[in-house]
Amino acid sequence: MFQTVGEHNYFVYILTNKSKSVLYIGFTTNLKDRLHFHQNQEAHSKSFTARYNCFYLIYWEHYTDVQLAIDRETQLKKWSRIKKDDLINKINPDWRFLNEEI
């Protein structure tokens, strides 16, 4: 979908749980594969996304520079919940689950 010859793809993304009460911020080179991984973790997994059932994509950004993506992930993780909610609301005001659109 995003891949072109010689171009690198990096994604910063936000997942939530079904009730939209928990947010998880991550970084990946392949968003579709990463979503599949999150959704198919073992039930006994101790990962944050498994413990809090954060499997629903509600926000993502695409980068071609790895350092910019890493810096953005770090920045978002430091933000308050209110600021993260505002960011999501600008792009996805209904907080639709975007998993099937990737």
C-alpha cells in the first residue's frame, strides 16, 4: 500500500480497547503485520496490549525517516491523555476502529 521502490516506511500508531478507555502507542515498519500480531497474541501474554485488550487501531502516522518516527513515538508517549485524545479527535473524531482500512 505504501511501499515504493527505495522508500522506507515507518508507522507510529495508537491502539485502544473496545471501550476506548486505554491507549497504546507503538512504532513499526509494517502496520498491517503489527496489527495482526497484536490481535493474535496468546491469551496468557503479559504484554500491555494483551492485558488491556488494546487491539483496535484508531490513529496512525506514516514516515519515511526512521528517526523522525522514533522521535514522534517518544513525543506522543510523553503527552497527557487529554492531548492524545485531542490528536485522535482531529483525525478520527468518531474514534472508528481503522484495522480493516489498513
